[in-house]
Amino acid sequence: MDDGRIGESGNRQSGNRQSGDRQSENLASRRSFLATMAGVAVASRMPWSRFSFSTDLLAARPVPSASQLEWQRDEFALFLHFGVNTFTDREWGDGKESPAIFNPTALDARAWARSAKEVGAKTLVLTAKHHDGFCLWPTKTTEHSVAKSPWRGGRGDLVREFVDACRAEGLKPGLYLSPWDRHEPRYGDSPRYNDFYCEQLTELLTRYGAIHEVWFDGAPGPNDPQGVGANGQRQKYDWPRIWQLVRKLQPKAVMFSDAGPDVRWIGNENGTAGDPNWSTVDPNVVPYPGVGGAAVMRMLQNGDPAGTSWRPGESDVSIRPGWFYHPREDTRVKTVDQLVNLYFTSVGRNSKLLLNVPPTREGRLHEVDVARMAGMRERLNMMFARDLAAKGRTTWKQTSETSAVLETDLGTPMSASIADLREDITRGQRVAQYTLEGRTDETWKAISKGRTIGCRKLDRFTAVTVRYVRLTITETIDTPRQVRLGLYS
Ligand code: FUL
């Protein structure tokens, strides 16, 4: 799979998740090295690293919009895959499913939102339509919707129940509308399907109040034979039109896809951002969703320090092997340890975690999934309960146009095993290389090292007892700005 995505299993990263995961780990480490070298090379070549006092050049560096900033600072969101696949026990429906099978017997969207809130998620993203084309709202665009199902006597509107529940719990609703539609006969008849798709978007973005994230999936890959319409043609999406429409109808929403434009897919479905992970990208490398190839995957995983667009990465991953609920996977729910690790490989690498928790056929979140998420939250709350550096005495010194040192005296020796680094990303992402050291006596000992920091970088290490901590930033791509250092036991 040279383009990194494929189908039968409904997992666009690889038909075989195991080998896909291993493959991406190997690639990630090789890539990280290459990207670091590229980053360093770029930094020393960059005009603004030498003439960083020119306000014109500084102004040209990409920074996040208010919506992108809020989106990233929220850190954690839940994904809900729910639809006809829930009832057929499949991952990718073929569009021939009868709406009669959609009949959740105890659906409670408010309970989804309550669980999400309890585990600290700020946004919930629902599959309003997956690849099978079945719509969870009573759309005027097709008969293939909840209106033809027995659920709520055909008068139900799950998007309505979902957004109302989110708002009642103070959460932000987001919607996934699959571009690929295996039911709609116009799919493949490009201009006509684009009209249809824009009409669906218009319904979703005008009927339900503020929608905070619009999720455009990239499946199927460009070489997947399944991705043709009834006429045997591949659909050519009008992305500029689609993006403009969302911008017009919901100017504050962030749009997710491989190609953004606001937030990008992180390049795998296992919750692992690249290291380094720059929030800036070269938009020409990933011009539209679904485009494949090694350079694309590298850009998605690592971003680009010289990138001209601010497009932070979102790490989507399911709490179970599949995206939809399957009873056979009740014993394969990720453990609390695995979920905590995911937090570190996504949020802790300047990304955002979008964790999928699929509702059951009853329309409930499964109790095992809820318990595991609660366990994750509890563990994270404990880990980050007390910042050992909060009362320390900190000094910051810029040592050159591209380097700086931050030192904290904790006041007394303390045992730490997590460093929490944060750049003020309202001014962009600047750090390209750093080392962290600690000491109690005269000798500094290495604790960790890394490349980019961005919104949040979490380093975990074997517990060390330190009184003084020193963060040496050896390379930045713009004038260094003070980084925040937290330390946790
Ligand atoms: C993929 C889809 O094919 C999966 O079914 C799922 O929706 C995942 C989030 O994205 O591309």
C-alpha cells in the first residue's frame, strides 16, 4: 500500500493494522531524523533567522487563527462512529443497506455527552454520514436516511439530538460528512454529486447552530477500485467550492482533512503524531484529501518548519480495533495504559487527540469503553496534579538569535519523571532543538532532548531527583521566545 490507506478492514492506514502500525513506526523514526536534519538546515538558511528583527518577515511567519488555537488548546475530543454499519457489523457499508435496519432501542445522546464531559473531552464529532451514504438526519437530498428507518417512528433526527446534547453539557459539536458515498447514484457524476454534497453540507451547517469542526475523510485511496461511482467514474471533488461553502456558513468552524485547510490528518490512524511535529505545512505537498505517497505522509506526520500554512495535526484513533461497534471487540478495548500512552504520543507531541468511542446497537456507549476512558482521565489527573516547577525561580536568557536557556530553581530537590514544555504558539512555533538537564549538586545530568515543542511537548523519563532544571534551546527558526516548563512526578 504505497499510499498508506486501503480498505476492507475499514482502516485506511493498512489492510493489516499490525503491520501498518509497525511500518509507520519504522518510517516515523527514519523520517524524524531526515526531518530534523531538514529543519536544522532550513533554520540556518532562513532569512528570518538572521534578520529576525524585521517586522515584515516576522509578520509573514504563520500563526494560528483564533479557531485553530482554541481547537488545539482543547487537547482532547471524542469521535462517534454510528450508523448502519453498527447494525450490519461491518466497517465499510456498501450503500445497499436498508434503512429498516437502523433501530437503536435506547439511544441517549445526552449520556454520550455526559460521558465525554466526565473524561475531559471538549468536542464530539459524529458521523452524520459514513461511506454507505446513510444520513443520520432527515435530509431533503436523499431518501436514504433516518426518515425511512423505524427509529423514533421515522421522525427522528440524530444530528439534532446530538448537537442539543453537546450544548446541554457545554461541549462543542463537530460533524463528519463522508465525501465518498456508496449509495448515491450521482456519485462519480462529478458536477452533479458536488451539488448534492454541497446541499448536504448546507443542511448540516444551517439547521443546527454552531458546528465547531467539519471532518472530511480521505477514503478511499486514489487507487482503490471501490472508489468509483455507478457510472464507473472516479468522483472529482470540488474542494475549493466545498471549503468556501463551509467558511461562509460556519466561519468559526475548523475544517479537517488530509489537506486541511485548518487542521490536518496526522497520517495514521493509531494516535501517533510524528516527532518532530510542526504545525506548519507546505500546502502544495498535500493539495487535496486522499492524495497518497511518501512525501505526503511525511508532511502529514512531521509538518514542515518552513511551511507557509498553519495546519496543526489531529491524531484520530479508535478505542477498539474497528471504528464502528462490534460485539466481538468488547474484549479488545484499549487499556488505561494504552490510552494514557496515546495522550503522550498525540497531545504530548503538539497534536490533538480524537478518540473514537462507537455507540452500541442500543445507542449507548459501552460500559467497558466508558470505564477505560474514566481510568485514563483519573491517571492523567493524578500525573498532572502538581507542577513541581510552579513555585520555582525561573530565569530566561536569549543566548543568540536562535538559541536561549531557561533555568528553574525548584527551591529543594524533588523527584520528577515528566517535563511539560509549551511555546506561546500565538506567535508561531519556533523551537527546533532542545536539551533538558537537571542537577542537585554541581554536575548537570541529561534528562531528555527533543526537537519541536509547539503547543505542548511532554517528555517522560525515569524518575530523577533534581533541584535545578535547565532547558537549553540550541536551535530556533525565529527569535526565541520564553518557553513554559512544567515538571511532574
Ligand atoms: C477512514 C474511514 O475509512 C474509516 O471508516 C473511519 O471513518 C476513519 C476515521 O477514517 O478513512
